[in-house]
Amino acid sequence: METIPARRGKATYLKQGQSIRIVNTLGKQVVDTWAFTAGMLTEFMSMEHTRATLTKMTPQVGDGLYTNRRRRILTMTEDTSRGDHDTLMAACDSERYILLGVKEYHDNCTDNLFAAMQGLGLTPPECPSPLNLFMNIPWTPTGKLSFDPPTTKPGDYVTLRAELDCIVAMSACPQDILPINGEAGKPTEAHFEVVG
């Protein structure tokens, strides 16, 4: 089991047929998750293409996750949580924290993505909108959204199977202003393991 340090990112290679299990170790941590096609980083997991293919807001066990070229890159094969994951919100960035009133630099998922990929000697062409695992963003029939604490329990996990050779990057989201990482607003570490 490898650690995604609190407020930081990690990335790993997956071969087609391998799986990655992403664990919400302490139960209240959002993990922004991306996937890039190996050898062609301009093709990546896309939430807008995934929603259009699934015709729903949140993937469930058995659902594929699709790239910006409409190819299945990952499949969700296990989910021990209640299934509250977000496909709508962009990764946090410096500008997001400025809008939230932060005056100095704040750790953020966009920078974590680039740092994680650079740890493998790779530079993504952009920061795609991530699959925000364990992020609880309820919506109403009128279209209103809210940032709520996670509904996960310690040790809840999601398993994603690679349908293409790819790189999966993850960020233990450093958001500590809104309650998306629990009421205390204290980001924690998460863990992952490659299976198969």
C-alpha cells in the first residue's frame, strides 16, 4: 500500500488489466483522480465525455470512465463507500483559493497533478476535470449545488481497472476552507495499491 500524503499528489503506471484500489484511509478525504493514456498524454479521462456516455452524474460499479476520444480507459469494479463521488467540480487551483479569500499560496490539486506526473518524468498538457472520489456534492432538482462533508467511513475504497495502458494520478485534496474533507477541514493522507 502506497501513501498519498495529505495535501499532495502521487501518480503510477497501470497496464491494461491491472487495477488500482484507492483507499479513504481515515474516512473523510477527497481524492481527485485523473487518468492519461500511456504514450499519448493528450488523451485523458474526461468527466464530460463520461457523463455523456453513461447518461448519469456519478459512475457506479460496472461503469466505464471514458477519455476525451470516447474510449474506455478505466472501469469501476468495486466501491465500498455509499457511492458519493463528484464529476462536476474542477480541481482546485491557486485562483480558486484567491476567490475564497486566501492571500498567500495554498496547496492545490492542480499543482499536485503536475508534481505527481513530473515525479514520473511526464508533463500533462493540461489539468483535466478530475473524478473527485469520495467528494459529496449534492444537487437539487432546481440545479443548486452544495459542498458537503464526505459520507465515507474509514477504510472505504474504490477499485478501478485499466482498460488501456495508462497513468493514474491522485491528489489528497488540500481544501481546508470548505467542509469537503470533513467538518474539521483538515486534509489527511489516503492510500492506494496496484493489483494484478
